[in-house]
Amino acid sequence: MVLLAALVLWQIGQQPSETEPYVPRKPAPSRPGADARWEAQIAYAQMERETAVQKVQRRWDVSDFSYAAAVWDGAIAHGVSPDLMFSLVWTESAWDPTAVSYVGAIGLCQIMLGTAQELRAGTTTTDLFDPAINANLGAQYMSLLLKEYDGDRRLALLAYNRGPNRVRYLVRLGIDPANGYAEQILRRLD
């Protein structure tokens, strides 16, 4: 599960925050009571996650908790701001997991099948209608684009929307690839 993968990424002792959940570290099995403490820490981490998801779900007015949780988990697992992903999903699909664009982009994050298959071999069209898979792939793709553009959210969003090859080409020619898409998403974050 994405949550457990995200949990492993963090060290115990960090203060929970909106984008950095509390994550327990599994104790050595030889310590007395280690399993009970581990289970308590897992329960605490799950409670913290649920509270964080509910908070962002309310802020973004997402009616279905499972969709909000899928986007949250994908964002956390791939080190992307949950708010950035929530704004992206709002713009891309208005939280409709069955959305299909005129060019064939599918689901909450409007992922193209070819892009999804590059990110996760064997992905099918049916997979892209699954909110958890779609949100995870969308966050993974955004994470890669943010790395490619050195954290520049505007260029990463434009590459997400227009395709990285098109954005690279326009930038190389000295042309601003802006089309209003990135500004629309970033404006919601202010």
C-alpha cells in the first residue's frame, strides 16, 4: 500500500505536518513489548493520515474521501505537495475518475496511457480509471517533471499539460510555453 511505502520514508520523532506524516520505525523484535508499541505507532500514523486527508478534503471541497486519500497518498509517496496535486486534479478532471479528454487522457489526473505505461509497465486503460492507480501515477509523473525542471512548478505543470518534449522544444527556441494552464493551477494555491 502507498501509505506503508510513505511511512517507511520518514524517521520516527519528526513532528507530523500537513505534508510530512508521523512515521513509526519498526523496533527490533527482541525488545519486550515491541510489537504492541509498533502497532500503536501504526495506529497513530493512520490517524494522522486520516486527519490530514480530511483537512485537505474540506479545503478543496472533495466529496469523496477515497479520491482525496488516493491523491494524498500518491503525493506523499512521490514527494509532491498534496495541495499542488489537489489543484491539478481539480483542473484536470474536477474530481471525476471517469473523465476522458478529447485526446484520450483518463481519470482524476488525466494520464495518457502511453505515459502511464512508461511509468508503470503493463498499465491498462482500465487501470487508469482506478483513482488510486491514477493518482499514484499522476503524482509520480509530476515528481519526475519537478526534478527535470529543478523544482520549477510552472514549467513542470506546463510539461504535464503540453508534454515535456513540446515544452523543451519551445524553451530551447526561447519561446515561453505558457498557455494559462500552470497559472490556473498555481493561482488556486495562493
